Amino acid sequence: MQFGIDRLTADHVRGRSLALLAHPASVDRSLRHVGDVLASLGATPRIIFGPEHGYGGEAQDMIGVLDAKDARGTPVRSLYGASFEDLVPKGADLEGIDLLVVDLQDVGARYYTFVWTAVLALRACAARGVEVLVLDRPNPLGGADIEGRLQEPGFLSFVGLEAVPIRHGLTLGEIVAWRAAVEGSSELVRVLGVTGLERAAHAPAWDRPMVMPSPNMPTYDTALVYPGACLLEGTNLSDGRGTTRPFEITGAPWLDGARLAKELAAISGVLPGVVARPLTFCPTFHKHAGQVCGGVQLHVTDARAFRPVATYTALLALAHRQAPEAFQFRTERYEFIDHIPAIDLLTGSAAARMHIVAGEDPARIAEEASRIGAPEQAVVGAAREAAASVAT
């Protein structure tokens, strides 16, 4: 099996004036970083771009990152700052550049911002005639399972810049190629794809470790729950940051974890492949830092059957039902948007929030939020077709 970076040769970069968009997970089979791989091919980027969390991956969520230099003295421009405009490469940074190499590990959920950083970089390059080479990587959740509705008009944001399913089953290269096809810049894009891997395979089938792409995405287990667990960010429930199992653990000082686990078990027929274990925990930072919280840890028992979007949507509905006065949806600014609740940006509409507040059946809310239909299937098919047309 080979990822895009494993297939990169000197012929791809010889004589080119390079820019690089990468992060700590941009490594080859032997865990060499893409910067070192390029150097070994006689190619040194003139400028490096870092996404959310930074080129070095040190920053926590939604923390602006400053410009810097790498170990070779190459300028590193941050593509995550205080405003939406900071997410896009500046024209001056692309002066004299004729090829942007993109190597970012996505985790298969539309909220994970790296793919949208790549799309914004594509648009900046297309405006200046700069070519883009994506060193593609597999989706750690595979491509067989898709879950979650497309966003409704008016609910696009940096946690879903274009309308795709929540768990989309695509690679970053496929999404970039799809946007290039839709936006008329396919002639500038090439995707160096993954070979020797079945589309349905999850990260444990890779012949290499999964390197953490961001501070709170340490393992495949984290990625597996994330398409549902990120919904916690839209509430005052802990999302497990400040514990050793981010996104798998959730709760709050006012939550009865044993009751929540029992109620989740009662609707296990629509939530297969997972068991909720009650626990108490004390986050060291982030929400409820230093406070003892009641809650649950979700243990996935069958990765193929597990439905993360349905599971965590039901969990939110049950937590609200248990303590409607204490449970709150986030109202603070979220990923550069302050006029739409975070949960609506994440789910793609106001529907799930309104159903939860109305006290409707958690199982029914979960089914509706996770449903897949023809529009979702069409987007996935178009992305795969677009990537095949620009594969190299």
C-alpha cells in the first residue's frame, strides 16, 4: 500500500517553485515528514502554509496561530488566525510560486477543517494560475459508510464550507478535486492517490501508524467517534478535552452518567455497535476544568455497525431531557460565525436543536439527523468521479 507521499518522485517537483501546505501527520511510511521528503528530492519550498493547530500542531482548537519559520528557516504562514480572511493564502505569499503541494491527513468528518483549508488554498491558487498537487491519504473511517444530512442553505461555514454529508467517506484529495471540477479549475489540480488499499478499509488496516493530525485527535478510536462527538462542541457538555480520551468521554458537573448510560442502552436498537459506560472525570482544561463531572465513555464494540452521528445526537437529546435547565447550546462565536448557533453549523440546520428543545423522541431525532438520501449520495459520487479524472 502506498499513500500519495510514498509515490512522490523528483519528477513531480523538479524545476518547480514550491509552496507546501502540511502539518505533523504529513509523513511517509517510515514517518519522515513531507518537508524532509521534499528535501531528499532536491526540492525546498519557498514558503510553507500551516492549517488550524499550526504547521507543528501545537495549538488547541480555535486558537489563532502566528507566522513562524521552520528548522530550515523557511517562512511558515499561518492559515488560521483571528478572522475568516486569515484562512486564505495571501497573493503576496504565492508570488513566484508555480506549484502548491498539499499533504494533510483528514479524518472523514465535514467539521474537520483541514479539507476546507485545502479548498481555500485551491481557490487562491486558481486565481493566480498556480498548480496544486495533492498527496492524498486514506480516510481512517474508510469509504463504505456515509452518515448525516447535507447542510441547508445559509448553514455553510468553516466547519462545512460546502455541502457534504457529515461522515462523508471521501478523502481530502477527492473533495479538492470535486471543488476544482465544480469551480472550473481542474486543469490546475492533480491528485497523487492511494494505491493498494480497499476503499472500505479503516485505519487499523493501514500498514503504518495513524499519526495524530491535531492535539485532540490522538488515535483511530478518536477519529471513529468524531463525526458524532464533535456535536458536543455545540453544547456545554464536555467534549473530553482535558482528559486522556477526548471525544470518547463526555459529561458535565450536573449530569447523571448512570442514568444517561441506561437510557442510551434502552435505544440500542437504533444505536448499534457501541456501549456507554458511566464514569466520573475531572478535565484538566477546557470545559468544566477542575470540576468533577458525571458522564459516560462511549466504547465502540463494532466499528462497522457504529453510527456516530446518530449516537451522539441521541446522547445530546437525552442529556437535555435529563436536565433541561442546566443543558445549554453554545451561543458564543464559533469558527468565525457569531449569528448562528454552533450546533446548527455542525448539524447543517436548526432542525436537530429545535427537536431536542421540544423534547421529542431521542431515537427519532437521531434517525433524522443521520439519514442519508439521494442528495448525499450524489455529492459523494461526484467527488469520487472528479478525483479519478485528475489522478496521477
